[in-house]
Amino acid sequence: MYEKLTIAVDNILNRIDSVKGRGEEATKQAMILPMLEALGYDIWNPTEVYPEYEADVAIKKAGQKEKVDYAIVLGGKPRIFIEVKALGEPLDGHHGQLKRYFMSTTSVSLGILTNGLEYRFFTDTGEPNIQDDEAFHIAKLDSVEQGLDVMARFQRDVFSAEAIREYATELKYTSKIINFLRKEIDVQDEDLSDEFVNWILKSPGIYEGGRVTAKILERFKPITKTALQRVTKEIVRRVLREIDHKVERPVSVMPEPLQDEFDEETDAAIENSSTDISNSDEAPIRNRGILTTDEELECFAIVKRIFENSIFATQLIYSSGDRKNVPIEIAYKDTTAYFGIYFNKPSWWNMRISVDSKIKWIGFDVDPELGKQLTPDRFEILAPTAYAQFRVQIESPQDLLTLSEVVHACFEKTIKDREKLAD
């Protein structure tokens, strides 16, 4: 999937000199449309790549409505707004214009501000349909780190509003928390902040001396700093020991799944699971951390296509948070343990996939006996684990097409499980 993007970027970079100084239209034609085409959108179809889309916002002079440069329309609804500036024009200060467009259309979940070389991606991680003021990702085609791995998530075949929002939320708050912790913990000659020390002292079982005064804070700043330095050293030593251990005997370790990704059924599955695959050929090889691969995106593209061509695409699913049935959004979330595909929320999962392991497998959220009945004989059924009670070994993402009946059964089970909560 990255190949088309890489070729398109190389061509775009070769056009810089010929486009520079020729304005916005030249930028659109020579730099934006080729990128959209590489992402799989039909640039020759104005009902999909809709130029000069009228956004229902402020009326300009002479009664004209404001228009966004491009709207990407999927399933009959605008999903992406793209505002283009001329090559070389700085993007700072233009996000407000895009925000007005974004807020005017409830079906839009991704806003892109670009000058042909720099792409800024926006979504609504806070209030629904209120575009964030800060981009959750910036890709620069002319830099060493181009950011194409993230841009690949916006390809037509794998586009998912919910997946984008989930991913953007993780990026946004991970960055904020890292910056906070770095500021508070990575101190040398500076003192810790009063707020941080106060939080430590007020934690259960720490300070039992009554009210925390300014004098107490000053007394405990060096104590807290010493404690943090000791903990940091312990963590560094442990990491170094683990690195040495891996060098001596490489082992793929599957970390425990994040608790917020598991609903009650999954917790029960973990308790009842008798198979540990953490040190086997079925464990993902992810010493590099989370990196969504081409194969994983291909898996999602196939499942998404199966979903869109099924009866489930037009059905609703019950949301206890909204206390009503809502449209189904199929999405994905990558973790260090597996690549998950779900409806609307990560806990409403359909499939958990591991293609980054010696033995590739798919875990289906389906009754194991039904799964066996629907699985063609040529596939090997693997032992249940904490991640899925029914797993099938695969050779490539294309096997999902042959397993489409099991995929349909997963869709049906997820919807029925939610219906039970409505009763």
C-alpha cells in the first residue's frame, strides 16, 4: 500500500520548481490530486472528489456561500474536507477557516490543510463535530521523516472515521502526558513543581502529617526528587537487563492486553484461557513497538469491503452511552499484541489479527463451535487464548475472503450482544 504513495511523493517532489510561484490551482493540479489518486480516491469522479464544495457556513458578498477546495464523499456523505494553499505559503493561521467548514457538516470527521508539501490533519477528539485547534499529525513530504505511514491510514480502502478519531485521541493525549511527565520528572538543577509534589503527598499512604503547607512542600521537594531519581535508575537498569537478555536469547514477548480494551466477555476469556502464546511462534514480533503494517491495513481493507457489501452495513447497533441505536462505524486499533477490528468502540471487537508473527492468525469473536462449522477444512484451528476463544491460522490477508462466513458471524454476534443490553 505504501508503494503508490512513495511513487506519488517522488513525482510531487520533482515538480516543486515548476509549480513554485504559480499559485493555488497549479498546486492542486500537480501536487494534491496526484496524492489523492495515490490514496485510492477517484479524482475523475466529482461525486467522490468534489471540488469547490459549498460548506453551509457564513455567506460571502453577493450571496455566495463559502467553499472548501475539496470534499471527499464516501457513501453519499462528505467525510473529508481539504483546504489547499499555494506551494510555499505558510499554513499557520489558516486552520480557523478549515474549522468553520468542518463544523458546518456533521458527517465530516477529517480536515486536511495543505500547501502540497506539508499536510496537517485535524479531527474532533473533544466535542463531536468541533474541530481541534491543533493538528493531530503533520506530514512533510520534503523531510526525512515524511509521515507516510500515518498518511496511509487515510487511504480510501481503509478509511474509518472512528479509527481516525481513536488514533488522533491517542496521539494527542500521549503527547500531552509525555510533555507533562518530562517537565515534572526530567529535572536536574530545577525544583519539582508545587502541584506535582502536592499530588504525591496527597496520594494514599504517603504523607500523614496533616495539612500540606508551603513549608511542607519545600521540605519534600528534594525528598521527592531523590525518590524519582532512584526509581528512574531502577527502570533504566531493568531495561538494560532486558536488552542484554534479548541479545543472548531473542524472545518475542506479548505484553498483557490493555484493560480498557476488554469487555466482560474478554475478561472471562482471559480467566478461562489455558494457552499462553507469549513465547511461541504465534506471538507478534514487535520489539519495535506499535507500527501498523501494510498487511494489517490490507486485512482491514478486506474486512471493510466485506462489511460494506453485507446486510450489516445498513443496520444499527445499540449504544448504552447514547441509550439508542446508532449507525455502525467499522474501525481498527493497533496494539503491541494484535491488530483489532471493531464496531464503534474497541471493546465491541469482531476480530483480532496477528500477521506480524511466524504463525499468522485471526481471532474471531464468535462461538467456537459455530466458528468450526463455518471454517473451510483447509484452515487449521488454533488453541484458544486470552485474546480470542476461536482462532484460525492464515497464510495471508486474502484468506479473509475465504473466511467471509466467519466474518459475517462476528458482525452478527457483535450486534446481537449489544441488543441484549437494550432489553
